Amino acid sequence: MYGLLVMCMAAAVAAAPQYNYQDQDEAALIQLKEAGTQAAPIEILKDEREGPDASGAYSFSFETADGVSRHEEGQPAGEAGAVAAQGEWTLTFPDGTHASFSFVADEAGYRPESDLLPTPHPLPAHALAQVEKAEQEDAAAAAAVPSTHGAVPSTHGAVPSTHGAVPAPAPDPGTLYTVAGK
């Protein structure tokens, strides 16, 4: 039985797709050569890596000859021990435009920053005035409401008197509802 299990596992591993990324890269270079262009390998100028250490802290940094650079560092934070990271990267677009990005990723989420990221349009002056007026009205309404703390009305000993009151007529059994006094 054990032998059959080992043979089945070996067959499953042999049947799994095999990936050879080097062959894929060579195929891409062949396509570029056929198109009349050739991509030269990009030299890595700097590649430094540390960790993760026993506490989970890590850092890495690299730079390439075409102007791409990346730096990141992180360490566990918070009660759950999730990794909080921060870093930056820069690159140069084919048109020569320089791009720089930085980010923080922690319990508050992923927050990238860059002049290239879209931002919402600023609110026009009349909209800001409306927001300010609404805030003032809310503050005035909150200040005008009297405090009811400790002012609960007491009904102790206040039994309503029915002396001299005319009792209401009994409702007609065929009526779905009654109107007070009718």
C-alpha cells in the first residue's frame, strides 16, 4: 500500500507543468531579434538584502544601470505581529520623465505618495462655504438642546382624576378603528 502511495505521488509530480523561465527569456530575446531590436541585459549596480531576522525585520535595496532603484524595510508591528513596511522606488520613463514613489504599509493600509498619482479636484469656494455653514448650524443646534440629564418627570402620586369626565362610547364591533371622541 505504501509503495502504491509513493508511486501515485511520483506520477503527480512528473505530470505537473514544468516552468523554465530561462527558456521564456530566451524566447523573448529571439522575438526581439526577429523584430529587428535587441534588449541588452541591464546591469545591476547595487543589490543589498538583510533578513528577515528572528524578529521578522528585513530590508532590501537595489539599483540598476537604467535608473531604477528600490528600497524597502519592514518589521512586525501591532498585537497581531503583521509586518509594517515603508519604502520608495524611482524610475525613468522612456520619454525621460523621472518618477519617484514612496509608501507606508501598516495597520492603516497601503498608502503610496507621488506627484504622479491622481488626486481629487479641490472643492470650489461655494462648496467650502456650504460645508462651513452646515458645521456652524450643527454646533448651534447641539448647543441649543437642553440637557435632560436628571430631569426625568416623576408620576409618583399623580393619578389622573376622571371626576366629571364623560366616558367615551364603546366602539362598534364592525368598525376597524375608532377616532378619539367619536
